[in-house]
Amino acid sequence: MDRPNDAAGASDVGSAPTAAGPTVVVVMPAYNAAKTLERTYADIPHELVDRIILVDDVSHDETVDVANQLGLDVIIHRQNLGYGGNQKTCYQAALARGADVVVMLHPDYQYDATRIPALIAPILEGEKHLMLGSRFLGDPLAGGMPRWKFISNRFLTGIENLAFGLHLSEYHTGLRAYSRRLLETIPYELNSNDFVFDQELIAQVVAAGMGRRIGEIAVPTRYFDEASSVGFKRSVVYGLSTLRVVARYLLHRIGVRRSPKLTARPPQPPASVV
Ligand SMILES: Nc1nc2c(ncn2[C@@H]2O[C@H](COP(=O)(O)OP(=O)(O)O)[C@@H](O)[C@H]2O)c(=O)[nH]1
Ligand SMILES: [Mg+2]
């Protein structure tokens, strides 16, 4: 079922924020992040964050040891599932632990985690359900983004804006925040286990009638060896997969081929108090 516009109410960020305020959970999908995890952790605004979950996707380094030393809530995959598969575990765990707002932060110290308060503010205020930390509201080339990544990002973003009817500065950022309501509405578990998961998720949000509840703020990024493992070949696959997501969205939208992935979940009944 397609939801009509703005299915979600204006004031709710989650199902039942506690008297102490909404629960903010940071999730980190990790793969070989031992060298960068501590720096990433240090920049998180701990006074605002209730819990930090790290999901390890069978790293070959000491990611799990470092995460345990930092006292994170660590979940370990037995099998490598990939970036999207890792995020599925992240969101299931965050919702199970009572999150009202979930921040997805790469543990590779690429995105400036000190921006988290500004990122989640519109969700806490009930204005937005998805917030993106955009590199393109600043100067990504100055941050070291390779020029070919810059150009392909611009190209894909232009196509996605046209298809989704939005005016976002980019769709491919790794710093995002979600309301509980959003994660309970879209069937993200049906998405790819690969990098295109992030694009499928945005298509789902738009298909659920929540496109106007997507916002963005500028977030500076850093490019260095450990912060970027995705090379040219994997990026080409990612670009083509993104175009397929757009095509699937358009076919769904005009009713030629309905997609279960793009069909919002029916509203959840409130949790029983008994
Ligand atoms: N689970 C999983 N995560 C991965 C894999 N490759 C990269 N990642 C994670 O995905 C995120 C983005 O990858 P990254 O190489 O930084 O991409 P880039 O910054 O866009 O070049 C990082 O947090 C990595 O830890 C993988 O094979 N499996
Ligand atoms: Mg990175």
C-alpha cells in the first residue's frame, strides 16, 4: 500500500519516548575499523547519546577488541554479510533496545561526528524523519573527495532528485539519522546486503510518502586510506545498482510493477503494557 502524503504525524519521533526524553542510539556498521574507531568514538557527543552499538561484519583486525575496550554494545556477525546486511542488524538492535532516534555513523572517522546534535535536532523536534549529513553542502573536494567520485555523485544525485521529486544535495552520504517511526514504517530488511542498501532506503522513504520529511545539514568529511575502501570497480557496480533502484521506484510509482520493497508496513499496534 502506498501511503498518502506525510503518513507520519508531526510530533512523534518514536513510539514511546521515556520521561527522561527520547532515547538516542548511535549504530556503527563496522568492517576493519580498528585503526579509526577510537577517534570516531571520541567525537560522538556522549551527553546526548544513550547507547552506542557496533556491529562487526567479521573484521580481520582488532575492531571487536577496541569496541569492547571502549565499552560499546558489540554484536558480531558469524558470516560477512556486507554493508547493507550489517545495517539491518544495526537497526533491528537499535529498535529492540528502545531507540527513538537512530544515528548511523561509519566507524572510519570519515564523517565529523561532532555534527550529530545538529543532525538529530530536526528529528527530535518532530520536523523530519530522515536526516542526511551532506558533504555537498560544503566543499567535498577540499575534504579530499576524489574528482571522479565527486562527478559520479553529482550525476546520480541529479537523477535521483528528478525521479524522487526532491532537491537534496546528495544521496550517498554515510552519516544519517532516522526516527523510530521511519524504521518501523519501511521494510528495510528486504533491501540489498550491499552498498545500494542506502539508496533503496531513500526510495522506500519517498514511496512511503515521507519524502518531505527528509532533511540535510552540512557535514565535513575527511579522505584518507582507512576512510575509503570503495574503489572504481565497486563504485561502477554501485552506480548501476542505484540506477536500477530509480527504475524500480518509477515502475512502482506508475503502477507497472509493484515492488514489495517499496510497500510500507502497516502501522504497528501499540506495545502491550501487560
Ligand atoms: N559490512 C561491511 N562493511 C563494509 C565493507 N566494506 C566497507 N564497509 C563499511 O562501509 C562503510 C563505507 O565504506 P568505505 O570504504 O568507507 O566507503 P567510502 O568512504 O564511500 O569510500 C565503512 O564504514 C566500512 O566499514 C564490507 O565488505 N562489509
Ligand atoms: Mg568511508
